[in-house]
Amino acid sequence: MIVTWLAGLYLAWFGHWFRRPGCTENFCWWCCCPASMVFFARCVKAFAADRNSYSHKFYRIINEVPTVLMIGNCHPCDREAVFLSALRPVRLLPCLRTAD
């Protein structure tokens, strides 16, 4: 993750992407992804130590946070494609199902 952050900051700086109008919004989404991963790691450690303080419904809902962050971080023109790929189009389109 550290290499990804360093590479992203390098590309944003030398690619002059900080001057783009939507850069602040993208940077906010970009910072939320590692923050959610840190929260998930803490939940896993608490769960392993049998100190779970959340219900199963909480985990089902919070599990969708990375998907929402991924959709929010992409360009507005691409959000529809990312949203549809997150919905598992194989289940939506019967013609794409493989024979079991």
C-alpha cells in the first residue's frame, strides 16, 4: 500500500494532476480507501480476540464501503460502468450464465 501511495503521489505531482478541477474530490475519496482498510483490520483483530462489538448486520453493510468508494472515486462518465460491474452482471443477464 505504501508503494501505491508513493506512486500515486508521484504521478499526481509530475503529471500536474493537482491542477485539475476535481482533484480535491478525488484526493478525499483516495484517502478514505486506506482509512476504511485500517478500520477493517481493527475489526478483524477484535473479532479474532473475541471482542466483537458489532452485529452481523453492521458487517454486511460496512462490507459495501469499498464499492461505494470505488464508484465515488471514478470519473462521472465511468460511474455507470463501475456500478454495473459491481452488481455482478452475470446474475443480471441470463444469456451470460455458464452451464453448470
